[in-house]
Amino acid sequence: MIFGMGLGFGGLIAFIAAAWVIYDVLKNNKNMPQNHKIIWIIAAVIGNVLTAVAYYFIVKKK
């Protein structure tokens, strides 16, 4: 149990995906409305990898 709760490699990937979305929303999207930032952060915490994929294709590919 490397990460405390037995999440293993999948847990690490989920954490990295959520951290990337949160970091990118807060640091690289200065023009994004505040309510969109809050929605993306909540989605990143709940959805992790799926949110990261959606964020990449919806926001980063613009």
C-alpha cells in the first residue's frame, strides 16, 4: 500500500490528472471566468482522469 489507502498506480494517475487540471486552471487560464474555474476544480476532484481528458479537449485544444 504505497499511497496509504491502497490505491496503487491507478490512484497515482488519478491524483496527477486532478493536480494537472487544478494547476492549469489556476495558473494558466487568467481569462477564464471565476465560476468556470470553480466548476473545473470540483470536476477534477470528483472525476479525475475523465475530467482531465475532457479539459484537454474542451479547453486546451481551443
